[in-house]
Amino acid sequence: MKIIAFGASPSKNSINKKLATYAASLFENAQVEVLDLNDFQMPVFSVDIETEIGQHKLAQAFLDKIASADFLVVSMAENNGNYSAAFKNIFDWCTRIQKEVFQQKPMLLMATSPGGRGGASVLEIAKAAFPRFGTEIKGVFSLPNFNDNFDVEKGQISNSEFDNQLKTIVANF
């Protein structure tokens, strides 16, 4: 089984990328590829730019990565209660090529944040929207207070309650 995982943030130290990487590592016998949104930087989407340059090759490259997966592990960064601008831009470019961006791939949808809500707002938005773009969400997980509940050096959740919750979700696949 091939897993494509990413944190929906352009931060070089993305806590969501760290969570997605850890979650993907919990799947047994899986080949994991972790994407970095910085590899898919494009101009801010507009129909005028699309008319000028056409479909962006990096949007197609992102879609090709999704196509190569059997399963998606996505951890959403929350910026002002919504998607990060970087993720939204990639998503907008991709939908112009293929509305079903997630190409009927099952997904583990997650979010984390430094605060106590653990990205709850963006998680609810994504949970409602993503099935319309070609995914079946098989599990949802939120990790609040990232800095208190994740050991960055070990690359894993340090709070046993949250760690067990995530492991239970993964075990159900």
C-alpha cells in the first residue's frame, strides 16, 4: 500500500507535516511518501492567470502524486479558522484540471495547532468539503496543544491518550 501524506502548510517546520508523517508511519507494510507544499508553489490562482499560462504543471504534478497513492494522510493547518493560503492555492489550481482532486482515495484527515482547539475549525471545513472533491474520509483526528503533546525530537505524539486515539483510528483501516 502506498500512502501520500502531507501537512497542508508551507512552513518549513510545519507541525501538521510532523503529525502527518508520524500518522503515516503507523500504517504497517506501507510505502510512505511525504509531500512538501513548497514543492508546489504557483502564482495565486486567478482565471486571468490561467488564461495567460494555462494549467500549471505543478498542479498536474500534485494530482499525479495523489493518483499514485492508495491512501491519503492529510493534516490541515489552520490559518484564521480556514485552510492555509498555500494549500488553498494548490487546491484551486488542481480543481481546474480535475474537480475530484483526491481521486476517490480514502483519507485520514487530521489537524493540529499550538492551541487547545487543535485546528477544529479547519477540520470541520475540510470534513464537510473534501468528500465533494473525491475522497472518502475514513478517520478524523485532532491533536490540541501540539507543543505539549508531541515530542518533536522523537517525531511522535508524547501524550499517551492522544497517541492511543490515533493508533486506534489507524488500526481500524
